[in-house]
Amino acid sequence: MARQVSRHSIFSQRLDRGVFASYFLGGVIPFAALAVVVTRWVLPSYEGGPERWGWVAGLVSIGLLSLFLYFALRHITTTAVTQMDADNQRLQTLLEASRELAVASHPEAALSTLAAKVRELDGFRHAATYFSPAADKALELHGGTDEASRAWAETESAAVAAANEEALQSGAPAMGDSGIVAVPFSHTGGARGTVVLDGGKALSNDTVDAVATIAGIAGNAIERGDLADAQRNFFAHVTDLIVTALDAHVVGRQGHAMQTARLCNRIAHELGVDAETKERIHWGALLHDIGMLKTEPGRHLDMKAVRTHSLIGARMLERIRLWEPVAPIVLHHHEHYDGAGYPEGLSGAAIPLESRIISLADAIDAMSRSESDRVGLSLSEVCEEVAQKAGSQFDPEVVRAFLSLAERNEIDLA
């Protein structure tokens, strides 16, 4: 096993070794040469007396001065290297925090990252985060705080509260009792918070600035998370309005979009698709017939008109950024696995997986749905029907996933 060298050891740094080599070549060797000259040729010319001892004292003084200068240079070099190490570590932590906070999709994730990265800065024993979602609400200790820091914050609750109050009022880092430092952060949405550090060590201005930088990045991440939540909420409610309007527009299809989405979610889970794909499948299933909104009710039985709804729906969705990823799924949800579908006659893996799943779920709900002129098929009849069309209309793997769910009684066609 390789020997572990102290991080700040004089011989663990190339710079230090270079300084030592320079000193050896520029100080030790010339001094040794001077000592040889003095002892061999100068001192023998003096039999005794103060002159001889003066040369000896001078030679010893030069040696001691050279050694003192070496240790002074070593101290300066070690201090510089130690500071560079600390600065580099601080910079690395800031870069890591920036990368992690840039992808934090929720305020909780941003706050947890903030607490963890602040503790890494200079090896703080305790770093607690406090947060309030609105300016008129009191700060609360965030769940992302580790247990040791939580216990410390509760023990020092009075001093922490005072430091938090001062930091929020001034908008700048504030020092409380026992050396406690509170660093505030906020965003335009009204949310606010602080990072509270223990007073177990002297905090340099560089460290406090680094904490403030991470806290500021976290504040921006929380604002982005809030905005993303608002967008998702808007997205979900608008989708619900469209589905409701579609149910009212297409006679006899009430609840079709929701049932298709439920079936798709079960099949997607059975297939083990990733979370992002599941999300696209869900929204694609809800909106797969959106193009029917532009088809007049009197033409809903006209197959020539109905066959255009997937293309119309895709064009409607691709203009909206939030729905743009769903547009190709809607476009191809009537393609057949053997290439006999529409609008482009794609086959096999060329059809998006999301579309293949929606195609099966759409057909299952249509087959099991009772209408004025017929009674819907039972689950066993539906299973028989889709099994016969595996490889032609439907993807065999998707069919197998559905049949497995049906076999375990995990499909409800009500």
C-alpha cells in the first residue's frame, strides 16, 4: 500500500521540493564551498587569536543565517500551499454545488444540497438550513439538515433565532452569540431562508462569501423549482380542461382519455420504462384524441375525417413548448406494428414506444366500451382479441405486458 503523505507536508508538494532544491543549490553548496576554503586555506594562516575565531564565528553565523532563511522560506511556502489547497477545495465545492443546484427540480432538493455543500466548505461541525415559503411565515428548520446539526440548532435556538432575524432584516451575513453566523437567501417569489453555521471555528471572510454564494445559487434554484411546480400545475389543469371538453365533444367517449391513460400507466410500469417515458406516455394518452376537437361532431363517423385527427392533434401540440415532446406520440398512436396503420405507415421499432402502448390501451378501451348498438367485450374476450393481433396491429411485447397484468387480475376495464 502506498504511504499516505500529509496534505500540507513540505515534501508532499512539488513547489516545496523545488524550493528546497533551489535552497540546496543556491545556499548549501556555496556555503559548503566557503567552509572548505576557509578551513583549508584561511584558518591555517592564523595560529590563534581573535582573527582565527572571528573567521570561525563568521562562518558559523553565515550557516545559521542560511538555515534560518531556509526555515522561513519553508514556512512561507507551506502557508501559501495550504492557502491554495483551501482555496481550491472551496472552489471545487462551489462548482459542485452549482452543478447540483442547476438540476435541482424541487425546493426540497435545493435545500438539501445547500446544507450538504455548506458543511463541505471548511469541514464545519454544524450547518443548519432554515426556510419559509412566504415572507409572512416564520422560518422553520429544514428536514435536509443532518441530525447532529439539528440537535445543535435546537440547543442554540435562541442565539440562532436572533442571528436569523438580523440576517433577514439586513440581507447580509449576521454574527450572533457564541460566534453563530447566519447567511440569508431569498427569491422574488417571497420565499426566504438562512444557512446557520456553528461558532466552533473562526470564519474567514472568504468562507462566509463562499457560503453566501452557495446560498444565492440555492435561492435561484428554489425559484426555478417553484416556477416549474407552477408550470406543472398549469399544465395538469389545462390538460384536464381539454380532456373534459373532448369528452363532451365526442359522443359516447366520456372517460375514454382517462381510462386510456390508466391502462397506459399500468402497462408502462409492467414494461419497466423510465420515469421520463412514463410521464410522456401519461400526457400522450390523455391528449391522444385532441385533434378530434377540430373535427365537427357530424363527421365523427366519417372515417376519412377521423383518420386526420392524429395529424391535426400533433400539429396543435407541437406549437406549445410544454406539450411539444408529446406531439410525435399523438401523431403515431394509430400506426400498426406491421406497417398497416396511419398516418405514415411506420412499423416495428420505428413507431415510438409511447405510441405503441397508447395504441393498445386505446383499442382495449374501445373494445370494452358498451355503446348504443353493441355491448362491450369482457376482459377475457379483450385478451383473446389483442393476443390475435399481436405482431400485426400491436407490439407483441406490449401485448405480453398487458396479458400478464390481466392474468394477475390487475386490469380493471370498468
